[in-house]
Amino acid sequence: MDFIQVFAILFTIANFVKINTIKRRYNMFEYDRNNSVIVGPAGNLKICSGDEASLKLAMLFQGECTKIGPVQAAKNFDYSKSRYYQIRSSFSQEGVDALIRKKTGPKCNYRRTPEITKLVIRARYLDHDASAEVIASKLRQDGYQIATRSVERIISEYGLSKKNFISRSHS
């Protein structure tokens, strides 16, 4: 081996030792994604698979409490920089509850309100031969926003289908 090769090897080793020393000095802990474990200087903490709230909290700790910084912490936990800041903002406003994934979408039947449900049932009893499409059309003419499928759901929910319907004329 000549002098240049030996120098290159020593330089590579020195850089490796320097980088690992810096990593150990600045990292309070690291997340091992393969084993779902947070590894710290004094031990490990196992995180249940699928526990997103714990992972988000660990990411915030790593981003805010270590010298790694938010951008690298977000990368370590597979989040974008903007998502990291969204999570941080919601955490600072709401606490740990903000880290728990919430159900998305409508929280109630905003189309099938109790009033519309009563109108559908009333229309069905007044004219048991009227289809869901006819009932929906009548309601739309009266200014209610309702889809035919919503009327069908109300009819099936209350058992008002034509085969289950007891006619007053046959009693």
C-alpha cells in the first residue's frame, strides 16, 4: 500500500468515528423502525405496532429536545416537514389528545335529519306505492336537499319497504 491509500483509509476511519461520536453526543434516543423500539442511552422502550400517537410524541421529543432538529426527526419517523409542524402545533394547543387519530368525515346525518326522516315516513304512509325516487323528488320540490339513496336508506332503516308495508285497505 502506498502512502495515499493508507491516508485515505485513516481519513475514512477518522470521519466514521467522528460522525458516530457526534451522533451519540446529540441523540438522546433513536427510533428503530424495524423493531418498533425507541433506543436510548440507558435502555429500550417498545412501542406497540400501530400506536401512532406514541410515535408522534417520540418524533416531537426528538425534534424539539435533541439537536437533530425537526426536519431530521420528521424524516426519521416518515413524516414531511409540514406535517411535523402541523402535529407540533396541534400538540401545543390540545396536548396528547391531538396526537390520536380521529374519525374523519361527517359526524352526523346532516342530510337525513329527524325532520326529513319524519317527512319520508309520512309520505310513505300517505302513498305506500310511491317509490323512493318519487318521495325524494317531492321533498326536493319542497326545498329539501335529499338524494334518492338517502330516502331508500330511511325506508329500509324503518322497514317501510313495499313488501313489509301493511296496507290500511287490507285490514
